[in-house]
Amino acid sequence: MSIVIKESRDVDKIVKLFKQHEGIPFTYLMNIPIVKMLSQLESFKIFVAETSDEVIGCIYSLDYIYDSGYVGGLLVHKDFRGRGIGSRLLKTALSSLSSKHVYLFVMENNALAVSLFEKVGFRKIYKRLYYTISQPLNNFYETQKVTYDVKWYDLKNAIGFPERNGVINFGYYPVEMMEEVFEDLKTKGKVLRYGSVIAVMEELQGLVIEDRLYTFNDYVFRKLRDVEATKRIIEVNPFYTILNPSDLASLLNHLLTLGEVHVRTYYGDPVASKLPLTGNIGALTMEYEK
């Protein structure tokens, strides 16, 4: 039986494959709206494994920003697993990207997928932890404590930077935080300090599709057609010069004046974990460096 790996724009066949596996562990139907929306982007590519004109596997890739790319949506039909199709799809997606740093998300308990990614050359970076905040944590913040006077040295040596291996979430997708990236974001007013907290921020547009919230920054959102944002979101990656939860709480109160706040951090964050918040443990972030 011949199995061909090729690029495709037949989104309907991808949707069919995902729906065939509804209810099977590690099948994420939320990939369906992502594929439908991002297929509008020139830098977004879909690859399929096909036999007898039937799609039995898929993956997508995206060249993002700051020399960082992303792969996701890897799925192989349950009747065709164990034949190396996932590895072939992954290698094809990686070869399609021009970005030096490539990321993916995977649930830590998905041992087979983690093993596959490691064999191809991915390494574990950190396990995500995130909070959604729509109400003030207290009634306090001092506007005068907000400053944009942050140096690259300050961030690089802050608590949380080595723990995340210098990778942040920026518009949902990971980005390698290098000095030139830091300087560009600082110029755009997306790096600030509040007391002991250094924050890297991005404004997101939230779209609710089938009761699920999808978030995109302007780099992606402005290229999408026939979509309308329903919520303004401030995404924040916090880092710390000392462990002071009250500074983080006050910073979040300040950011709430701009929109709903999504905190993107790492499992084990010693400051965010002290706040009266319910955190959601997310997927493991893995990186492939070309």
C-alpha cells in the first residue's frame, strides 16, 4: 500500500479525519476552526498522508514572527498508526519552515507523541500554566510604579526566564526571547516593569467559535477574513526580580483597565501561584532548533 505525503488545501478532508476520531484520547477538535481560519495565511501550510485518495494523517505548519515557527494538528488515523506516518508528516512540516526555532504543544501524558517528537529532535522547554482574570484582585495599584525602563540584562536574569528557557507565549504561539526581540518589543511599548515584576505583553483579539475562545494577535488577525473579534485581551508573561505577589496582583489590576488579562507562565511559578487564582495547567512546550 502506497502512502503519499503531500501539501493540501482540502480542509474538508482534514475536518473529516478529526471527526472520525472524536472521543479518542489526544484528538483535539478545536484544531478544526484553527485550520479553517489559518488556511487563509500564506505562511500556513497543511500536509496530509494519503492512500487511495483517502486522508489518513495530517499536520500543519506556520512560519510565525521573530524567527519562530509552529507545528500542530498532528493526527494519524487509528488504523494506520505504528507505520512511521507521524514521523514522516512531522519531518515534512519541519522542512517547510524557514524559522530557526520551531515549537509545538503536547500533553505531557501523551507518552507516544512526546517520544516521537524527541526522536525527531524536539526538546522539552516547560509546562504551561495560565490564568484568566476579569475582576480586580484587590482595589490597589499605583500608576506611578509602572515604568518602561527595563534592560535586557534585567529580563535575562529575572526569575522565570531560565525556567522557561527564554521562551515566551506571544499571541498564543511561543517565541524565542532573544536580545533583538526584546529590544523590538520594548520599542513598541510591550515590555514594562511594575515594582519587582517585569512583564512582556501583547494585545489579542478573542474570537468565540462553538463556545470556545480562540485568541490571535494582529500579526495573524489582520490577515483573517470574515471574522469579528468579540473580546479584547491583554496577554502577559510575568518575570520577577524578587518574589513579591502583591506587585504582580497590582500589575494585573492595572492591566485590567485595558481588557481581560490572560497570564501565560510556567508550572511552578512561585509568585502567580500565591495569588487567589485558579490556574489551568496547559500542555508541554517543545522546541526544535534548526
